[in-house]
Amino acid sequence: MPALEFGIIDRYFRRRAHRDDVRLGIGDDAALLSVPPGMELVAAVDSIVSGVHFPHGSPAADVGYRALAVNLSDFAAMGAEPRWATLALTLPCADLAWVEECARGFFSLAEAYGVELVGGDTTRGPLTLSVQLLGTVPPRAALRREGARPGDLIFVSGSLGDAAEGLAVLQERNTDAAAKPLADRFRRPEPRVALGLHLRGVASAAIDISDGLVADLGHVLEASGVGATLSVDALPLSAALTQRISLESAWQRALTGGDDYELCFTVPPAAEGAARSRAQAAGCSIARIGTVDAASGLRIRGPDGLPYALSSGGFNHFN
Ligand code: ADP
Ligand code: MG
């Protein structure tokens, strides 16, 4: 949609340049970016599709926010510094009010993290936003999935299970004030970028929790060639969650619910104190939920110390 496309880009997506490492932003055939000498370039892309990654009819500002948030969360998990983004926007129709709101949500987060939108593409089709995020990390400083070692401690940031319950709240069209913090966790996930940056040199492995703790920790264990033991009573649960559902249901949400975008990371025992003070410096609470084992597989212990079963709905691809 060429004529419309230029109108949309100029009106809603072209902003005054604010980063001095952008030599050429929106407006030419490609952007020109200056990578500081010696730094490694970090690239991630994530697409969000209406009806798949967010409910049809979600507020446009939430959709714009989410498209960038999921990528910032990947950067957090890598300990990478976000700098630049491109946005491929696929729109079913030319709803300018929707685009304006979407841009507002996107830029609210971009500005908070100093990310500059340097290009993109606009096409017609089923509603999809695809953001590519670019940034930097010092050589060999990136946090990866593969560094967990037997004996390492397993931590997660914030609280778990809120977003999955929040999505249920939104789908029920529940407008209880008590349920709003949960819905907000789904609508506006807070990427843990500062925590990721502070964990460089301390965490042995890290991942962000997009698909649920069991699934995402599973990726770390697989990449690292190790196993783990978790205690359900160590899982950090918000008051909003435990006031709304039983402890048992909250544990299931925390273990298998997606969309929290918290970090799960491992730390050698000698670095536990460092991890706690770095998290404090990043302004983020963390909880120790288990230990890395040499034996493969994920063992989950109930409050009585006995093996704890995941309900159907969750899946455990180890045991
Ligand atoms: P081309 O046809 O050469 O790919 P486009 O007409 O698609 O160019 O885009 C023109 C300029 O607008 C480019 O700089 C492109 O990066 C930018 N752009 C297009 N769509 C978007 C978007 N949704 N967000 C940000 N920039 C965009
Ligand atoms: Mg194009």
C-alpha cells in the first residue's frame, strides 16, 4: 500500500533521531548504524500475530508495546544492551487511529529503553508485528543458555504465573480491581533488561520465561547438558495471584504458564551473594528456586519434599 504506507510512516513512526550511533534512520532504503569498536553485534527478531500471541481486539497500544517488549526480554536474557529496532507491520486495513495508538505503545517502551526505530516495512495482511532488535554486548560477555553446571543455584526474577492468570482474566472479561494487576502483567510485560545487564559475569546461564518455567528452564538444561531439582514452595508468587486462586493452582500457573517474561538464570554457589547484590542494584527481586544437577531431567519437589506432579495442561519433557 505505497501511498498509505508513506503517510503512516511519516505520521506515526518517523521521530526525531535521538541516538548518535544512528548515521541514517527511517527514510532511505536501509539504515546505517555505528557499532562501537570492539563490541559484538546482537540481533533478535520476534513476531506477534493477532489471535496467536495476543487476543484479537487487544488495545492497539498494548500490541505496539508487546511487539517490542518480547524482543527486549530476549536481550535481557542475553545481558545485551538494546540500541536500534526495525518494525515490519502487517495490517488488515488502514485504520489510522489504530496505528497511532500502536505507535504510542511502541514508543512508550522504546523511549524508556533508549531504543531508536530506524526502519521497517508496512504491508497489508493478517495483523502481525515483527520487530527486529539490534544492540551490543562486550566480547564474550553475553549470557547464554549453555553455561549451567551441576551445583549451580537456579533463580527467577519477579513473580511467576501472573501473566497466564491475567490472560484468563482478560478472556473472562473480568473487571475486578483485584484481578487488574494480573491482567496488566499480561498486557504490559516488563522486560528485565537492567537485571540482564547486571548479571553479566555472575550468571552461568540465562533465559527469559516466555513459554513457562518448566519449558524454558528445560532449554537451559538441554543446552547445558545437565538436570535440575525445583521446589514448588520456593516459587515466587504475587499476592494478587494467591488471593485469586488456590496455592495449588498458583504453583501450576507458575510452573507452566507463559508470558511472564521474567528471567530464569543459574549462578555458581560462590556467586550467590554477588547475584543478590546485582539484582538489588538492578531494582529487581529474585528468588532461589532450585539447584542444577548432574543427572539429566527436571525433578519438581512438593512442599513435603516428595515428587510433585504437573497437572495436564502443563508438560514436562523430561520425566
Ligand atoms: P523500500 O520499498 O525501499 O523497502 P519502504 O517504502 O518500504 O522502502 O520504506 C521507506 C522507509 O520507511 C524505509 O526507510 C523503511 O525502513 C521505513 N519504514 C517502512 N515501514 C516502516 C515501519 N512500519 N516502521 C518504521 N519504518 C518503516
Ligand atoms: Mg518496503
